Amino acid sequence: MKKRLIFTVLATMSVGLILAACGSSKGSSNSSNDKTLKVAALEGGYGADVWKKVAKDFESANPGVKVQLTIDKKLESVISPQMKANDYPDVVHLATGRPDGLTETMIKGKNMEDLSSVMNMKIPGESQTVKDVLRPGFDGTLATEPYGDGKTYMMPMFYAPTGLFYNKTLLKDNGWTVPKTWDEMLALGQKAKAKNISLFTYPTTGYMDSLSYALLADIGGKDYFNKAMAYDHDAWAGTDGTKYFDSVGQLLKQTANTTVANANNENYKKNQQLILDNKALFMPNGTWVVDEMKDAPRAKGFEWGFAALPGVKANDQYAYTYFEQIWVPKAAKNKALAKKFVAFMYSDKAAKDFLKGGAVQPIKTIDSQLTKEQKGFYDVYNNGAKVLVGGFKNAKAVEGVNWTDTLFGEMTSVTNNTKSVKSWQTDVVKAADKLR
């Protein structure tokens, strides 16, 4: 299961120990005699083979260099003990927003290497710089510049537009059209209910992040979205904030009744299966879901459909873009070679390697390499949806406050009617006030 981008407040004792280890490091060496590059990468929905291929290609382009790969679905549990012992990877592919909060811990401790110079590096084997080929909009946000100081500490990796996934055939057979507005969405839910089909499901409440981001921007535009990302009181407690909570509450009321029971890391695919079985119309997700469910049974004639979240108004649709990050620990031993490897991630060769696993790099030339099905997803921005990137502002940890659990986790209680929408909003406002 992929985890999406959220600058959350996650602080546990175990990851906190890493800060002490980082601070006690005696620095790093860039000895030219050391040709082993240690790369640690999360084995996500795109698999491990893509990293093995990229590593081999980097070795071929750099004779004498050996890439030592560590790939694991629970990467934090593998590298955290090593980092506590001052044994650091040179390069880490691990996004923010994961339960262990390792990347956030590194951010809070200011233990990441400044990668601003990578933007102006020539891509190994090519004539252009990283900045030349990077898609506009993927730099200059808190997702890459967590301190808001104009310096890049995390480089953008695999990106995927997020939105609502559905079965095109189901809508076509019933004469239904994809809703463009929130009111149309709720009205369609009533039509589906008459046929014993739920309007909505979600894999886990964590998948409601991208939906929430798009909805916030739909309601008040990007300025309002940015205020909400900075925990602004009025953004969550005011009229627009109330509109957000009420809208999500309406959607949760039309959620499949089996969703809550399966909304966990072990059973989330059962909720995704509801779409393939025509038991629910829409679910929030990213493009990785297609490959993730490729072997699952499905209704006759099933065809993946993808749409931006319906807007409060028809012309106010946003599609939040999730992307992962790659970074270099400040205590890495081979920083120069590490930066060269990061720059290689934006080469045509690396992009082709990643595409074989379904991972799409944020480079300008990628469109021509996409499959027909992939273009159907990535064309969402050519079909009227506005691009939305960014995330929550990095905040100091506050004892007793877990922003993710409050904003997203409490949706479970709203879905099963054990918490009111108003009470949920009150909890979120209190958490925002403490974090701000």
C-alpha cells in the first residue's frame, strides 16, 4: 500500500532516538577510494526490481562504483537501528507521511543534506541539468523545502495524480455520468443506493488526505488551502472549514457499510475490491492501485475510470498530486556520489527503468512514454482539473497531539456514527491551535 504525502506531526520514542544518533555523528567522508554507494529504498507498490535495474544502470555509467541496495516494505525497521549505530545509507528513498515518521524525524532534527546544488547538476550521461527536465510545480514547496528557506532537502520522485477511481462500464450501463459538482455526486449516490450500490468507500482513512486537500482547494482556492496547511484557526473553524467538514460528513454517510471494518493495513484491499465488484461507485486512490489490484477478480466488462474530485462549483476541480521523496542523510559517507545518484534519477534511462514497474518520474519527457491507460490517468490535468501540490507545514511535536489521527483517523468514527461531524471539527480545531 502506498502512503501519500503529508507533513504530519509524528513523534515516537523510537524514531526520536535517531535524532541523538544524528547529532553525535562525527561527520562524513567523501573519499574517492570509497566506491560503494549505500542506497536504501522503500519497496512500495512498484516493487523492488525497478531499483535493482536502476542500480545496475548507474553502475554501468560509473565504472568502479558498486551500489549496495537495501530494499524493504518496512524500510524504517531495517535502517533505523543502523542509523542509531551511526551506520547511515548514502541515499534514502522514503516519503513523508508514513506511520513511523522517520523522514519527519530527520527533518525536525535538521539531519538532511542540502540538495539545492543537485538542481543545477548535469544529469549523468545527458547534456541537461535536473532543473531543465523537472516538471514545473514539483519544487519550491514544503514537500521539497521543509523549512521554507528556499533550500531543497528532498527531491521529488514518483508522482501520481490522485482522485476518484471507478468502473467506467458500471456508469455507462446505468446511464450515469461522472459528477462534476459535489451536489451531483451526492445525488448520484441516491440513484446508486436504489440499486444496492454504495456511493463511496476508502481503503483506509489515510487515503482521505488527497481527497481532503482537493476539497479544501475547491472550497476556498489555493490561498485557503495554504492557510489550512499552516494550521490556521479560521481555516478550520470558520465558514470554509465548516463547509469542508460538512461535505466530508455527507460523503461518509454514503460509504459502504463494510468499509470501516476493513480500513486497515491488513484488509484495505477488500475495500478496493468493492469497486471491482460493483458494490461501490467511487474510492479515493492513486494510479498505483491499478497494478496493486491487477490480479484481483472483477465484474464482467470492468474498465478503470479516473476523475478529479467533484468541485463545489463545476469549474473548481482540483487533483492533488502525490509524489515521493529521495534524500541524503547529513551523516552520509559518500555525499558527492550520493548527489550524482540522485541526479541520475531524472535521466531518460532511469525513467524508463521505473516505468517498467509503473512508477512515473516528474520529468517533462515522460508523457510520450506512458501507456494508453496511464495517459488516461495523467491527462486529468488536461481535462480541466487544476494541479495541487504541497502539504502540512512542519510543526514542533506537541505531547498528546497526533494531527493525522485527529484529521483523518476520526473519520472512522464519523463513518460508523459514533462521533458527530461537529465534534470532529472541534477536535481538529483544538489540534490545529496547539500545533500552530
